[in-house]
Amino acid sequence: MTSLATAAPKRLDRCLLPRVVGLPDSLARMGAIPKDPTRSNRTFTIVVGVLVVLASLPVLGIVLLSTSVVDHHLAPTGAILGVLFAAVPVVPLVYAYLWLDRYEPEPKSLLALGLGWGAFVAVAAALIVQSVGALVAGWSQPTQLAVVAPVTEEAAKGLFLVVLLVWRRHLIDGVLDGIVYAGMVGIGFAFTENILYLGGTYNGTPGMGDSSSGHIGEFTVVFVMRCLFSPFAHPLFTAFTGIGIGIAVVTRKRWLKVVAPLLGYAVAVLAHGTWNGSTLLYDGAGFLLAYVVVMVPAFISMVAFAIWRRKSERTMLRQSLTDAAQRGLIPYTDIGWVVDLRGRDQARKFAAAHGGAQGVAAMREYQQAAIELGYLHWRFLRGNPPPDFAARGRAYVDRIGEVRPHIAFPNGQVMTG
């Protein structure tokens, strides 16, 4: 198996001294990661973006009809309140996932596409399948709620992760990335669903509350139950699929590459079905039982697992980059400024103070290339390098060598934390 040290055309001078803080414009065009022309970033963004836009049209239509029309008259209050109150948990949830993602931040454009996919594509797909199924198969409402909805909704949400796995596989480095992308899709889905429930309840839409409109009491109950008590439900369910996708990326076992995503999806459906089905028990009181016995422990366990994975990534990156430094791929003294989050921020502030915006850009470029190298090298050390390992590794090492002479760390210190 070829290592990065032999794959790279040249080794990095470990005694390299910084000259100036800043990245020349010429370097911005050099060392780019090789791309498959049939799987380019632009193509992926365009295709998924078009799907999001197309799906938004019917979804917005359904939302408006469900929340803005009462007795054939326009009544936008329900829609406005639905959007405003459904947005309450969105920002804290997104921030929590961005915090988890700090070691190797995913592209903001992809995270936004994940939100859009959940809010529009997944909702549209689930509604279409459920509606057609109800007409053709005559599913009862309990069956729709406890079986059909979990199966279709988790499939629609998980499809984004599958598309990402096929089209942008190199962006998923493990379980934590799977959780983050799944979380974004789940947040988007819950946002649209909450608008429908909140606005529909306020306006008295059939099946969502009293038949008359303006019921703040029922609206408040729905808001508390969905947006305050269980805003994490959809992100939690889809996280199981994300974990399965993450395992499929890093495992060396061929059978597990197939079984892990399927098993993750099955657990997502089971958790979702248990949650939905609980509302059918004991005149709705089963919801509280499921919340205490199932949802809260599952949520706490998932949070603990995600935080543990986040912490383990720091250890993994340090070990990986230390080995890379021993092979001459990166200066050993730089590792702390890349791996330690506090050191990373200090280095960027130092770059901003001495090199302005260009200095920060250079520092970010260097740190990102080093982090990407760390993840890639770790897969090599585990004996599971991706097919494009040599090309990507060479590009990362080249990028590090190109940018390193144009950055400097605070007072020449070595960050060891």
C-alpha cells in the first residue's frame, strides 16, 4: 500500500520558516483537490438545488392552503404565527450541530442544502407517497401515523445522505459527519412540519384542532409539545441513518458497508414509529410515557455519543498528524495550532492582526488542508484508504507546502494542548 510520504512528489521541509502572513492570489488556484468531472461540486449543488426549488413549490402551496385559508377566505395569521414559532428551535439546533462540526467544518452550502432538502424535498416526497398510498391501499389513520409516516419520512430524509454518499463521498469522514448532515435534514423537515401543525391548529384545519380559528390555547399546547419539548425528534431519528452512513464510509468490512446504512435506517424507522404510535395509546397519554421512557434517554444517549465522537476526533487527528509529521508531511510544531480548537482560534486571530483578511484566509487554508490530511491519513493508518487516496493526499501535501511559507504562528510558540 502506498503511503502519503511516497505518494507525494516531495517532502515538506520541517525547518521551513514563515516569511509573511498572507496568501498570494496565485496560490488560490494551486493545489486544488482533484475532482471527478462527473461528480463536481457545481453539478451536485445545481442538481440538489433544483430539486429543492422544485419541491418547494408544492410544499409551499400545501402550507399556504393549510395555514392561510379559513372557510375559503384568506387568513394569513396562522401562517405567520406558524413560521415565527416553528423557527424558534431552528437556530439553537443548527448552532448545536455546528458546534459538533468544529474540528472539520462541512461546507456551509451543503449544510444549507441539507436544511432545504429536509424542509422541501423530504416533505414533498413523504406527502406524495403517503397520499397515493392512502388512496390506493386505503391505509387507516393509525397505520399512516405509526407505520407509513415513519417508513416514508425516514426514507425521504435519509435519501439526502445516500445522494451525498454517492456523489460527495469524500466529504463524509465518519460517523460525526453523518450525524451532522442528518441533523440538518431533520431540522429542515421538522421546521416545515411544525409550520403545518402550528398554523393548521390556529386556523382549525381539519385533523389539527378545533374547527374554528384563532385558538391560541391549542396553538400554545402544540408549540410547547413540538418546539420546546421535542424539537430534537426528527434530527434524532435521522441521526441513526447518519450513523449507518458514517460507518459505511470508514469500515473495512464489505458486508458492513451495506448493512450499516440499512440497519441505521431500520432503527430510525423504529424510533420514529414508536414515537408516533405512542400518541395512539391511552387516549394520547402514551405520548408522555414514550417521551420519558424512550425519547429522553435516546436523546441523552445520542448527545453523549456525539460529544464522545467529537472528543475522539481530536485524539485521532493528533495521532494521525503526528505520524504524518514523522513522515515529513507536516511540521510537528504546527499540529497543536491545527488540532486544538483554542489554538486554532488564536492562530487565526494572530493572522488577522498581522495579515488582515488575507492572513486569515491563508491560515484557514492551511489549517483546513492539514485537517483534511489528518482524516485521510488516519484512514491509511487503519488500512482503509479511499480509492483516490494518493491523488488527494498529494494535493493536500502540496497545498500545505505552498501555503506554509506565507503564515506564521503566535511568537513562534508551540501549541501542545
